[in-house]
Amino acid sequence: MNVQIRETSAVATAASRLAIADCDIHPATRQPSDLHPWLERRWIEHMATFGRPARHGWQSGPAYPKSQPNASRRDAWPPEGGRQGSSLAFMQAQHLDPNNVQHGILNPLGSGQGVQNPDLSTALCSATNDWQLAEWTGKDARLKASVVVNYEDGPAAAAEIRKRAGDRNFVQVLLLTRTAEPLGARRYWPIYEAAAEAGLPVGIHAFGYGGQPITGSGWPSFYIEEMTGHAQTCQAVLTSLVTEGVFARHPKLKVILVEAGFAWAPALAWRLDKTWKRLRAETPHLTRLPSEYIRDHVWWTTQPMEEPEPREHLLDTIGWIGWDRLLFATDYPHWDFDDPTTCLPLKLSEPQRRQFFLANAQAVYGPG
Amino acid sequence: MNVQIRETSAVATAASRLAIADCDIHPATRQPSDLHPWLERRWIEHMATFGRPARHGWQSGPAYPKSQPNASRRDAWPPEGGRQGSSLAFMQAQHLDPNNVQHGILNPLGSGQGVQNPDLSTALCSATNDWQLAEWTGKDARLKASVVVNYEDGPAAAAEIRKRAGDRNFVQVLLLTRTAEPLGARRYWPIYEAAAEAGLPVGIHAFGYGGQPITGSGWPSFYIEEMTGHAQTCQAVLTSLVTEGVFARHPKLKVILVEAGFAWAPALAWRLDKTWKRLRAETPHLTRLPSEYIRDHVWWTTQPMEEPEPREHLLDTIGWIGWDRLLFATDYPHWDFDDPTTCLPLKLSEPQRRQFFLANAQAVYGPG
């Protein structure tokens, strides 16, 4: 009962801990049938017959080491059984309570996003949204849901966003980075329009798969490259959002880039500005420097945080991005979880700590 | 005769200017038949019949604005006719003499690299190498040639490198970044083996095309994204070289990354180190941190240099990379030429200037 001991000692210290936001928590279903209450019978029968084929990257399945089943911490199996992340009680005991998480953003993965059949994808995403309300936010007010959408079908995604608009349990729209086209492309514009209209930020989480090699020079050989490559894809996504004019069209739209690092942001912005100054005739729909759109519209979750030696280099990077733009995240229950008590490789002032761990998230997502 | 006036005044001041190296000069043929003296008749006939189909990126042709024909400066047309970069006399008058270029590295593009027919690609690359000797290095001792190779055929590329090994007119092997697979893959290993054996650095120039979308989330819409994307592809290339063990196998191999920026390097190295520390079991062939391989094996040309506001941010980045690792380059005659008299957005001490503009290149390529 090692887990039990760990919980007890952790809870004992929680009261004295700073309340935090965790902007990347992954809830899981115990089994696929958990979604059945919110699926029409036709889709249950469809999946029994045809399965739910999805675009696949990285060989034939998800790109995680098998030594970390479900990409998760080996101490995160719920004692009552089921996948890591599938038990609210155990998530509370292992993470929310001891780490004093006051504000937890749910980002369901494997939720139907990327499923090839567009109507099935839409149905699964919508069921996932109902499931978040019934099983998570309805049972623990600290948790907030993401509107999961079938992003490859812009109008269907927009309809799902409008369906959830106004429900304060939902605090963002969730997209993934590896899509059929870079996320600024017009097929995705209905999503941003609906999100802006609903006043919802758009969280764009690393991963997904759109059907092409994951680097600009083809398929790499190693998982290390796959992991590192998320930062590159996210650079392409941000470039696309800026260049296509998504921010120019929606001056109040907020985008949160989740789990793709942030230390690459200054170099990207510098390069974009330099290139745009010479080539701006190509994009008359942009009226400001690319870096200005990025500064005004983009937030970044911290996990996995880059860890330079010497650590002070990170301060230079954060100085460029802005302390108000970083949102603390653990990625619970995934294997590369960042522990809030040890993850920050820097000494912060008390106001900086409060901003970093809680206030920035409240400013983006609302007070909770 | 504006050009004449410009030359004269420029030459007048050249003597007082610091001698510099230019590590990215693009010589061009006046017409394709310039290579015929070094091509077997069968290939001349083959191209007359079949052309020279190449993998194509970015729509149907090269990704340059049409307002800059041949991707070049509009003042770089040789007065005697022919494409920009095709006249040694004009290159001397417009660039080498006035800018006091003591050491100019030739990087021929469109040279047969990426041509689909493997034997034709090999023949064109080899003819390009002979042409560099006859038309350029043989006529101006300041210029040094690159061994252009058909990189998609590892053994053929290695044979071409071995053919040129020992000829001091060649100072590097030239590859491009967008290839069929990331450049650390085994199909390319014969290239590194032959380069290491010959004591030649490997220059990897942005551009090329390997057959897939140029970002990890598909095709972008704008040239600005294409230009910005080179930095992302180059990150994938460097990740691949490190992770596949190219540097671990060849402890003396030098790689120069050309025309893809450098400000992204620290963030990439931090992410690679963090990921590798957790996943090193996947790559037992690596015995050191990824960042250590990068520090020991990689140099970077400057053009196009990132230009942050405030400019001092660039100093932090260069501090990480190392002042000894940057090689000045203009990209002459291309449209985004960096002028050595104005490009450096920083105040440097005199020893730093000498290192940056000349000594670093001499350390990598030899004294000239």
C-alpha cells in the first residue's frame, strides 16, 4: 500500500501549500462504453462493426514507450482498477488534494478527435463533452472541461462550440497540433469564429496526427525525435495562425499552446518579424508585426518545461514571453508529469509564484 | 551605369575594410549547357529527351517570390547577360572586391541534388564539381568549392566525396535540409563516413525537397511560412543527426548549418537534453548529452540572422551557441543578402569582429 502512505503524507502538507491551477489534466474513460450514455445507438453499433479507424502516426499506434502504459505514471493506476486518469477519487487523492489544485483544466485525449469518419468523430467528441460534465466537473467543482471538437470538420466543430457556449463548466475549446493542414488554414476558421463568439479561449495541445510525416524532412527513427518534434510542429501551427490572419480577424481570441514547450517562441517571433517585414505584400490582411499578434493572443502551458544549464537562461526566455503568459501544468497522470513542488528550476518572488501557479490561469480561464 | 558608380566607390573603401569570409555564396550557370563539358553524351541526350524531373515542393517550382527572379537581388544581373551569380567578373566587382571577401565558400544550388533519376543526379553533381574548379576556384583563389553530392544515394555520394578528397579547392560537402528522410538516417551514413575520412566538414543548406509536406502539420499557404519553416526543418535535421548517432560515430565530424538561423538552437538543445535524460534507454549508442554533441560538432552561418527587439537578446543566444561557432555569410546574390557593413545588429569588440567575420571560418574550413 505504498500509494496510500504517499497520499497521507502528501495531504498533510497540502493545506500549507499555495493553491495552484493545473492547466493540463488528462481524464480517461475506464472503457470505451463509458461514453455510450451520450451516443446514439447507431454509433455504438457502427463501432461494434467497423471500429473507429483514425489517422495514425508513429508506426501503428500512439507514440509512447510501452514501459509507460497509456503514457502514464506507473504509480497512477487507480486502486479500484481502470486506466490511469479514469478515477476521480484517485485523481483527487493522488493529485488534486495534495497539490492543492484549485483550478484544473481537463484535456481529454483519444476522445474522437482525428477519427476518420467525420460524423463518428463529431458524435464521439460531443459524447466526451457530456461525459466531462457528468463524471468530472459535476462531481468536483475544481475541474473545468474543454469543448472537444472534430476539428477537421469546421462547421461541425463550430456547432459543438455553440452548443456548449454559456455553460461555465467549459473554459476552452480543445484542438491538437498535428492536423490535416496547419491550423490557421481556412477549413478551421469556423472554429475560431465560434470560439471568439462564445468568449472561449482555444487550447491547442501537442499530438494528434494529420496524415503526413511529422517533420519537414520525413519520418524520424526514434521516440526522442517524436517528442522533440512537437515543438517544431507547434512552431508551424503558430506561424500558420499568425500568417493566415486568425488573430487579425479575431482581436480578442486567446490561444493557449499546451505541452509543446515555450523556449522556442522568441526565435520564432524574431524570424517571423524579419521575414514579414520583407514579404508583407504577400499578407495584406496582417497589419501588425507577427510578434505583436503573438504577444497579444498567445499563452503557454509549462509542462514539459525546458531545463537549460545554467537555469538562468530560462529567465531570459520567460522575460521575452512575459511572466503573465505562462500557465502552470502538470500533464497528470502522464509519465512526464511536472511536480509543482519541484518542477520550477528557478527562484521566484512570492508575487511571481502566485502569478505563475494560479493568477495567470485565472486571467485566461476566468476566476473558476 | 549606376552599377559602375557603385562599384567604384565601394572598391575605394574596400582596402580599409576588415577582410571577411563569406560562407554562403551561390554561383550559377549561365545556361544548363555550361555543364556539358563534364557530362557524358548519354546524359546530355537524356535531358534533351526526358528533362531532369526533380521532386518538387511548394507548388510547381522553387519557392521564391517572382519579384526576385532566381531568388536574387535585382541589382545583381551581370552587365554581360546571364543569371545573377553566373559572372565571376561581376561577382568580383559587386561583392568580393568591395566587401574584401578573402574566403568565399561556393554553395551551388539547383545543381542536380534532388533530381529523381539517381544516376543523372550523380552525373550532374559531379559535373557541377568540375565546373566549380574550372570556372570559379581556378580563376579566383579566394573562392572555395563544395563537393555537391546526390545525397539520396549514399554510396554514390560517398564515391564523389572520395574522388574530390585531397583537392584543397574543396572545403566541404554540401547537403540540403529537406530530404527523403531526416539526414541522420542510415541511408545517409556513407556520406558522413566519407566526409570524416576526407577531413571535410559537411555543410547542410536550407531548402531542397524530399517529397512530403514541409511542416509536421501539412502544407502552409504562404511563402512567409515556407521561409520560417526552414528553421523548423533544420531543427528536425539536427535532432536526427544527434539522435541517430552520426556525431557519436564520427567524433571529429564538423557540420555547418547554412541559412536556417541559429536563435532556435538553445531551446532545441534544452528540450533534447531533457527528453534524452528520460528516454536514453532508446538510444544506447549515445553516450553524452545531445547538447554536448551539438556544441562540439555544429557551426552556424549567420544569414538570415534573427533580429530581435531589443537587439541584446541576440547576445544571450550567441552566448549559448558560442562566438566561435558563428560563420558570417551573405547569401550573395540572393535577394535576402546580408550586407557585412550593416547586418550585424550589435556592437562588437575588435577581436569579436575578427572572429565573427573571418577567424571562425578559417578554423572550420582551413586558412584558405
